[in-house]
Amino acid sequence: MTSLSQERAPVLEALNRYKSMRVVPFDVPGHKRGKGNRELTEFLGEKCLTVDVNSMKPLDNLCHPVSVIKDAEALAAKAFHAKHAFFMVNGTTSAVQTMVLSACKRGEKIIMPRNVHRSAINALILSGAIPVYVNPGVNHELGISLGMALADVEQAILENPDAKAVLVNNPTYYGVCSNLKAITDLAHQHNMLVLADEAHGTHFYFGGGLPASAMSAGADMAAVSMHKSGGSLTQSSLLLVNGLSEGYVRQIINLTQTTSGSYLLISSLDISRRNLALRGKSIFQKVAEMAEYARSEINEIGGYYAFSRELINGDSIYDFDRTKLSVHTLDIGLAGIEVYDLLRDEYDIQIEFGDIGNVLAYISIGDRVLDLERLVSALSEIKRRFAKDKAGMLSQEYIRPQVILGPQEAFYAESESTPIKESLGRICSEFVMCYPPGIPVLAPGEKVTEEALEYIQYAKEKGCFLTGTQDSLVNHIQTVKE
């Protein structure tokens, strides 16, 4: 690559050159720059459809980049302080799965917290790797799972010296960070790779006063959701790599990623990287200030608790992402999912998610103080109109699993549909989870416990969106045949 400035956007520039050439398309996609599907063109706009194009020499190829995509990935690597960056168009799910598939083969162990996104456990089903779960800490007052304590990671490493990698959430959905640098140093001392799920940590690479990024902590790989806090289009992501073979990782990516990479997604990554490289620090300083403002206003209402860095304990909450607006709701007698529904149905406010005890409003690059004031006002109104006694509210959020079989073995085992009320003690062969956040209550290979059943029933009653099961109503779950 010739020396390129972060002010450049190679993919964007190539697409603009291509548009100016007025090429007659006898290739895919079949809408032919929008001419063949007028309704779609009217809905998305002609500018969008004219760059929904196929891979070709002037535009490079995502599966084997040699020109403009290669240059764009090199610029992203430089901006994120990695040796290499891969553009991912199958979402951060694909990036997480690539990390696990690159680090572990069938039968090999990987140490990870149990409060991982389903994509990480899906990767175990695909690879046949065996999880060694580290149960995260739990804040019982808030009902949230935390990071991994360093001593627990060390114990897992000493008990499983043959493990190939350690996977760390950086941060969790709620904004909690483990001591990533210490965990990385410890893992490397034992010749293990460190993989970071940074789906919610894009801004760590650009914000002052934010937790350490995976690359700055020396991690070997990181999956970064550019579309979440970085401003790119939904489903576009980055995979950052230090130390592993670029060619081998590309081969792993190409096992599952589409061969028809969308140039809408690819160009959005290129444009968003440029924006963050040039303006990211000031952008995320503003985002953090807006979140702090909203947090103080919400805590003034009373009854709600918008938590932040005061939770830091130096270990399982080593740091906290202050851009995250996580709010505990149980003290006004409402589950988080109930507040989530009220905000949408009564106030036309769509927040990221609500669970049993908390809501999360995602504050990022496109938010305005005026919108935050509307959110604060709505929360105040909800307390006044809908608050009730908190007696009988379920607060538990993290359920310690009883792992009986490996995820791949359980998922592919002969199974049967079992009424959920009759599944106690059976081995689950599918996922049961609330989405978002997509952290399984039950995963393949885990024993169905009273605790899990109680949580699932309560979540259904409160209106959580339960997914992962063959039965869309979640009245039955697949269990391993006895």
C-alpha cells in the first residue's frame, strides 16, 4: 500500500469513480442499479441503488482484496492500532465466530465468561471447541452479571493448561469491563490467545477517559461492531488482529462470510473509519458528556438508578463505559422490559433493550441533548403514572449453568420436543434467550434447572422477546433424548 492519509476513503473514492464511468451492467445484482425495481429505488433512493454493485476489478473483492479494499482495511488497522483489520459484512457475529474458529479446533478448550453473546457459543457448535466457563461476578442489587475476576481466570487457566484461548467481553452490554490488560498478560504467560468481544466497545479506540481497548491491552483479536457506536450501516463490523496469520484468518472468514459482499456495507465501514479517525475523540467526548448529563437527570427523578463508575471495584468491575446509559428500574415496581414497552408504546421512544431489572438507552454518535431530555421526561412520567409496589419482582439476571455436554455434541444429538414445564433435569439441545441482549439463559449441553425455568416463565410474563427455540412460542424446548 502506498502511504495513505486517514483523510482518504479508498472504497468510497473507487465507487465514485465507477459511478462517473456510466458503465452498462451485464452482471449482478439483477436490479441493474435500480432500474429493474422502481419501488425499491423509490424507497431507498437512486444514490443507494447505483452503488449496490458486484465485485469487479476496479472495486476489488472482499474475499481476496488486492487494491482499494486492501487499502481501506490497512487504514482501519492503523486507526484502530492493529496489525490488520478485516471488513466484515456478516455482522459482529461473524467476527466473533472467526475469532473462535481461528483459535480453536475440534476438542480444544477455550476459557470464556458464561455471559457471552450467543455468537460465541454458536462458534463452539461450529468448531467443536469445548468451553471452560468462568462464572462472572454478579451485582445482586442490580441483578446484572459483571466481568471476570482475575483470580477466577487464573484458576481456570491453571486447571486447564491445555486451553488455547481466553475470550473476554470488553465491555458487557451494561458497560462493565474486566481487567483486560492483566487477563491478557496472564493468558500470554500460559501461551494462550486472548480474544475480545468488543461489539459494544468501538468508541474505546477514540475516546479519552474511556476503558482500555483490546488492541491497547495487547489482545490477539477483537471483534468490533462499527455499526453500533461507530456510525456505519447495520451488519458492518471490523475484525482486528495482532500476531495471527492474516492469510489464515482470511481463510477462516471465508468459510462463513458471503462471497457477495455488499458495497453499501463496505463503503460505510470505510467512511465511518475516516470519520472516527479524524473526529472520533471529540465525538465520543460529547457522547460521554451527554450520557453523564442524562444519568444525573434520571437519578434526580428518584426511584431509578442510572449506574456508572461508582460501581468500579478494581476487579470484576475493573472499569465502566460511561457512555452506557444503564438504568435500574425495580425500585419503581416495574421490570426493565415493562419500562421498555411503555417508552415505545406511550412515548414513541425506542431504547436498546429492557431485561428483568434494567433498561439500556444506547447513546452514540447521532444523539442530541434534546432527545435525551425527552427520554428523561418520559421516565419521570412513567414513574408518576405506572409505578407500583416492588414486592414479588424477580431480580436475578445471571444463572450459573450446569454444563453436562459440549455445545456441539448436544446441538447435534438426537433430541425431542419437551413441554417446558416437563423439562426439569433434562439436557437442553438448543438456546433459550431474551433478545436483546442475546445472552443465553440455557445453551446446548446445559441442564434445565428450576432457576432457569423460573426465569423463562417470568420473562415470558413480563413480555421479554424470547428466541433460540424451534418452538416460536417457547412452550416446548428441544432436549437430548434419554
